[in-house]
Amino acid sequence: MTMAEFLKDETEFEARLLGAHVLVVDCTAPWCGPCKLVAPLIDRLAAEYSDRAEIYKLDIDPNRDLAKKLGIRSIPAVIFFKAGEKVATIVGVKSYEEFSLAVEKLL
């Protein structure tokens, strides 16, 4: 199964944002319990939508400045971008259906 890769830094994020029609970024941290519940759902999104959307994870600990720019106040937070614009954010543990529906709306 395809797993969502981690973005290394802000430079990689910016490159992906410019190159993707639909970009999904799961803002997470290794110490976050609820994030561990969301992680397999994001991996499932990456597998299911790999041909139509780019799905990534972002460890906010080494990327605090980027997390701040993205307006992250609480994690897990999954941010949805279309054509370089932030269009939605889902905060907290949600169902796979809620995440996939958010992606479907952007395709």
C-alpha cells in the first residue's frame, strides 16, 4: 500500500504546492496521540487518490515556522489546497469518509 510521504521542509512544501492541482497536507507530530489515529487514514487517501491528488504529511516539530504560516493551532490538522490556494482544513480525528469527501470536492 502506498503511504503518504513526509515533506522535508518549507522549500519542498512550496514546490509541491506549485506543482499540484490538489494537495493534501496532514500536519502531525510523533508525540500526538490523535495524529496516530489519523495517519493510517491519510495513507489510505494517498493510496486511493495517488493518480489524482498529492497527499503528504508534515511533521510540525522541525517545521514550526511553516506550521505557523499555515495557521496550525491544533493537530491533527489536514489542510486541502486546490491550484495553490488553501480551501479547507479539517482539525481533529475524523472518519475516512470525511477526508475522502473533502478530496472528492476538489477533483
